[in-house]
Amino acid sequence: MPATDAPGEPIDVVALGSALVDVLAHAEEEAVAGAGLTKGTMALVDLDRAAALYATMGPGTEVSGGSAANTVAGVTALGGTAGFIGTVADDELGEVFVHDLTAVGVTLATRARPLAQGGEDAATGRCLVFVTPDGERTMATHLGVASTLGPGDVDEALLARAQVVYVEGYLWDLGPAKAAIRRATEIAHGHEALVALSLSDPFCVERHRREFLSLLHGEVDVLFANEEEVRLLFGAADLGGAVEACAETGLLCAVTRGAAGSVVVAPDGVTEVAAEAVEAVVDTTGAGDLYAAGFLYGLTHGERPERAARLGGLCAAEVISHLGARPQADLRALARAAGLAVTGLR
Amino acid sequence: MPATDAPGEPIDVVALGSALVDVLAHAEEEAVAGAGLTKGTMALVDLDRAAALYATMGPGTEVSGGSAANTVAGVTALGGTAGFIGTVADDELGEVFVHDLTAVGVTLATRARPLAQGGEDAATGRCLVFVTPDGERTMATHLGVASTLGPGDVDEALLARAQVVYVEGYLWDLGPAKAAIRRATEIAHGHEALVALSLSDPFCVERHRREFLSLLHGEVDVLFANEEEVRLLFGAADLGGAVEACAETGLLCAVTRGAAGSVVVAPDGVTEVAAEAVEAVVDTTGAGDLYAAGFLYGLTHGERPERAARLGGLCAAEVISHLGARPQADLRALARAAGLAVTGLR
């Protein structure tokens, strides 16, 4: 059951992100291409396009999602404490989103906005996820009211308790969210909390490369990215070049490589960590989010980055073994079984 | 992909039922008992109680459900044609319900009712499903707008094309629905279609025993029930007594017995059919619904009841191997692999 969140106590991770409900459906490769989507990436779509895409989808399964929200759900599933800042509408999917995070013990600063009458930001955001037979996911997100996240949503009291403030790169697509992130970063650094950034998606890196690079000089302390994202960020020809560029930043960087595991670049050296074995990859949605969950849980419980990365790999392996991006198994038990039980500082 | 529904062509099965979206969550036995629910049964709850129960639930997965709706989704998954008559609200869960049936090729007479402002029947119905570690499900249904199903919803043109009109016993809990069923039965018998009734739930049988018994004299042609329901219906001490009572009705009765398979009682004799082997029972939600799907598909494609029952068992086995009451695997391929490919009359 949920970890208790005693008021005023420190919280392991507080995340800012888009509050989304995922609509997952199996799809053939041709259907993804035919819908004009690029396999393995996330595209932002407006209301009309979302409706048109939904009409082409098979029967769906609705599960709460949102990249940063998945991460904090993973942190509490490991026994950690977490908070979330995002925006939902006063509608059924908003209720589902709030319920699902609350049920796993995440503290929500999220308050449902009154339901506007129609229009682009009237409803809770949703992410249409096409899962191809290889388990890869292709996403079309209609942000809805999640697009309105702004400085007014920043819960300063919650952020003041965070050991890590975690931000998803996707938020850079939203104007007002940037001011919210700036304020959250200030609060974090005001009490020596770490700021962690996930690069989210290769296209997202292409859209915001310059801004992401500038954040690495003083704004961000921990960087999460997959191989492609980190190569794009630094304009590196290969993984080796990207790792070298990571090392030059002096930050703690975790680079995920799917079945090839991950590479941790820390100020004191580079470590390769093998991936957990997975019997059958059902749906890769949430792999990076849950890697970040395990990594940040380890980090906030006094583990060395290499063990934090192994914990991240373990959580990612669990989430890709089923449909949906939130953990379904007991992650604490899995960690114990894998010899990764975290005794922790707290 | 969906079977085509050519206008005017006969349709294998048209069902009347409650349009519900299931909210499924894993739960411990104690949580089910603690919530005041009786394991393995369905309880109707009002809006307040539904909200209170939802607050006790873990993170959920939303999947379209509704007993009769699950059955018609199974019929189209086997390659058959099907229609559905039920009521949803003009809200997000209503959209999900309509999408998921339409996506599998079911013809919907269902039109979304305008969203009322609050109150008991304002929203699309939902069924909170607590799945215990043994895979058994315990359900609390808030019918919402599904409770308003009435004679005005009966699509006569659709019913006139049905080979089988299928009705879930749950509808007897709703006053106006009974008039709808009477009208549907008249239409069915007006063109020599069969009327099939599912007894739905032991408590449902206790509530409406007398009415169900009276239906067996001329109203209903095919009866679906599990062992407990059929014993309660006929006041029989054991399965043997219940089967004898079934035989005396002269109807075609399919009695499901979980892992023990099913018993088909036909005018020309009684046949026991073994259950399909299931590797791991994840969630029994929809087992009876999908048994009915396979059985009715077989029946409408010229199969003998024994083979129809085997097809039913195959569909039930698929649906209990995953979370949710709608088929996820290719049922046609499963039927072929099991040597149950139906060549059919049509």
C-alpha cells in the first residue's frame, strides 16, 4: 500500500509533467504508417486529429499515463515518497488520473480545472498509444487541459520538500510550462535539492536542443535520455561521442539503450549496466519513465549510481512486460528478489 | 478486422444489455470483504457508494464491459455479425464504450444521451471490478444512464435482422427494460429468430426467479447459466437435479461449470464438454459472456450444440487469461488451432 506522506516531511521525488490518460490498442505496422505517425515517437495532435486517429484504433484499454506521472508512480511502488504537479479537467478521465496516482500514494498538487465548454483545452489530456506486434509504441497526444500548466500551478510547499525535482522534456513544448519549470528549479536549488530532466523523445530534442543544452549549465543536475536523444542533443556521431559529451558536462547522466541496458556517466567515471532479462516484451510504453523511477529511488536512498541504474533497469523490465506504463507487480518484492533491496538513508 | 455489416443482411446476434465500462483493479480478499462486497457476485450501487468504493480501489485499468456487450464483441471476434442495444451518456466513458464496440464491428443502436447535470443517471454506467489473487472477480455496478434503457431504445429494424436476440438477466433489475425485452422478444419470434437469456448472477436469479421461470414457457429458446444459477432457478439440490429440470423445459440450455467445463442440455440429450486448459487464470471477468459468444456463434453457423459449447469454452479460456472481459487474442485463429474452425451456413 501507499507510502505515507507525512506533512512537512521530505519527499523523494516531486515531478512536473503532463497529466494524461493513455488509450492503448494493438496495431499493425501498416496501420501506424497509414495514420501518418512515425513509429516509436510521440506526436502532438489537436482535437480533430485525435478524434480521427481514435476512430482508426482498435478497441482500447485506458490506463493512467503521462511520462513524469509514470515515474512518480514507480517511485511509490518501490516504497518511496513522491508528489506530482500537473493539470486535469473536471471530467471522467481527470477523475481516473487523480484516482490512480492517489491510490499509489503520490501526493497531488493537481486540482481539477472546471470543465470548459468544448475547445482544445477543455478536457483531460489523452495519449493514443498504438502498440505494434514487436511491443514498440507510437504515440499521438492530445494535451487538452494539460497544455495550460503554468506558474500558477506550482505548489511551492510541495516542491520545498523535494529531494529531487523531476521534469519531463515534453513540457518544453508548452509556453507557460517553462515559467513553471523555472520557478520549480529555483525552489529546488534553494534547498539543495537536485533537478532531474528527461529528454522524453528524439523529436522533442530536435525541437528544443538549444534550450536543453543551456539547461545543462547550472539548471539541471541529473539527465535521463535514451541513446538517440543524447546523440541528437550533443550532435554526436555515436554512443561513444555522446558519452564523452555527457562526461564533459560534469552532471550525472543515465543513458538508456533498450535491451542493451544503460550507461551511467558520473563525475567519477562511466559504468555500463546490463538490462534485466524480459521474457516477452508486450508494450514498451513507460520503459524510460520507470527506469527513471528506479534510478531516482536508488539515488534518494543513498545508493551509488550503478546500483540505482540496475534498479531502474528492473523497473523498466517490469513495465514492458505488460500493457500500460504504470507498474503492476510489486516492485519492492522484485528488487528484493534481484538482490537490489535498498536499505536507504531514510 | 470487423466483419462487415451489410444493411438488411441477417445478423447472427443482437443483444440488449447494460452499456458499462469496467474499472478493474487487483485487490486482496480482505479488501473485498472489508468493502462489504460478496466475492464472486455483482452488487448494484448508487453514485455515492460507487464513489466510496472507487476511493478504496487500487490503480485501475478501464476496459469496455457490460455482460451482453462482451458477448457480441466475442461474436464479431470469431468472424460473426452482431448488434447491440444499450444506453450511454454523452461523456468520455460513453465515447469509450461506443468506440470499443464499433471498432470490433458491432452495429450499435446505442445513441449517446445528452449529459444530464449530475444525479444518479447522468453518466455512462461503470462497473468496479475487484480482481482477487485467485483471478475471481467481485463487481459493484453503478448503472448510471444504463438504468434508463426502455422500449424507446428498441431498434426494431436491427432486431428484425437478428438470428438470435440475446438478453442479459441483469436487465430484470430495471423496470423500463422489461418492456424493451418484451418488445424485442416479440420481434424475434415474429421472424423465427431465437431468444437467448443469460441468468447473469446468482443474486440476480434470487431476485427474479419467478419471472425467469415464467419466461421458459415460450419466451426463451436458449438458456445460459452457471451451475449455481441453474440450481437456484430450479431449486435443485445438485447439478444432476438442475440438469433434469433443464431437460424438462425442452429448451437448449448451456450450464457452465468453470474449470469443470459445461453441460449442454438439448431436447435430444445431455452432453458434458470439458473446459479448455488455461495456463494461468488472471481475471474471470467475462468468462460466461464469452462462453455465450462462442456458443451462439457456433449455433448460428450450423454447428451442433456440443461443438458450439467447445467453441464457448475456448472463448472463455481466452478471456480469463488476461485482465478485462473483451477478447484480446484472435479468436478465429484460436478456433482453427483447436480444430474448431466453423465453416458455417453463411
